[in-house]
Amino acid sequence: MPRTSNGVARKAKINRILDKAKGMRGGRSKLYRTARSSVLKAEIYNTRDRRKNKGEFRRLWITRISAALHGTDLNYSRFMGGLKKANIEIDRKQLSELAIHNPGAFAAIVEKAKAALAA
């Protein structure tokens, strides 16, 4: 009786790796051994950068809010403190979007934060 082989499953595994390596240059997309290490490294970078992205966006939103506050006599930290005192729960992403696309609404929020700080 002939021994069984793992041919179908092995070929499927190789094809999965090579599919993930599509678009890479040279042997990285054609040769299994090279593609395997490249895909592994790419997945590590991808996982790391998904987390890193969150911090980068938060920094961007804070910078935009600070820029929008430039004309007022509030800085970012006092503004956020005023929002907390006024019980306004709006996240930084939405605040930055308001500052860009709807300055009137943002100005109203700033005034409420100022009023809460003054009280």
C-alpha cells in the first residue's frame, strides 16, 4: 500500500503564503521560502502599526483642536478641563471635525467650556 502524502494541504499552505506576498518585488513574491519570511515580517509590522496609528490620529486631532483654539484665550488643556466641568462628553475626533467643518458649532462649545471654567 502506498504511503499517504500531505500534498494537497501543503500546496494550499504554499498558495496562501504566495497570495499574501503578491505585489512584493522579486523572489519575495515568487519563492516560497523568501515569501514566507517577508509575509511574516509584514504581518508583524501590520499588527504594530495598527496600534501605532491610534496614537498618531489622537495627536493629529489634538493639534487640530489646539489650532482652532488659537483665536480664543483658551489653550488645549484648559479647554478640555472646561468641557469636563460642563459635562460635555464629545471625543477629540468629533471636536476636530467640528473645528474644521463647522466652526460656528465649535465656537459655541468653546463658549460653554469658558463659562464652565468661569463658574
